Amino acid sequence: MYNFLLVSPRADELDDFTAALTAQPDITLNQVTSGGEMLRIIRDESPHLVILDRKIKDRDSLELVNELLQVDAMINSTMITSMDADSWHETSEGLGMMPPVPDLPTEKDALALLKNFRGMPGLS
């Protein structure tokens, strides 16, 4: 079983994406709206994947990734963003993030994320 954490204030807008994730029998998805909540859960539960929305209420999303790495550098992360591939690569370089999820993500994007996640080395 894999535990995912979605950090987004836009739960209603992400329904198709989250429904596709929660439909998977091996995925548990928790959702929070702030970076503070995310950091508390990471300390307590150590999810397998953190999905950050482009805008978080209380922090800049990329700064939040740096905080995440300081708590647990082994947690996988990705971001929902409208950046093109070159901009994303430049912006996220050195953070060890998975490929981004397009904004507004669909069921198809959820399945692509799952394929990338499940293809990562070292997952048991």
C-alpha cells in the first residue's frame, strides 16, 4: 500500500485527478490545504509521494519542497504546475522531484503520475 499526500486548497477543481488516484487499490490519498499541515503529516506518517499544488496557502510551493527535504529527503514529490518542461527543469533542478503534473490535472494525468511513480527504482 502506498500513501500519497496532496497539498492543495483546490480540492473541488482536482476531483477527476484525485478520483483516479483513490480508485487504485494500492493507493491511499490524504489531502491537506497548507504547508504546515503537510509538514506535520510528513513527520508523523512519512508518505511515499507528496503532490504539491502550484499555490499553497501559507508558503511558496518550491520553498516548501526544500522544507520537505529537510524533514525527510527520501520522500518523493511532484508539483501541479503549468510550467513547460524547460522551465520546470530549470526551476526544480536539484530538488529531486518527479516530472510535474499538468494544471488542471485529469484522470489521464493521474494515471501518468502513477506509471512514473510505480516505475521508480527501489519501490517495494
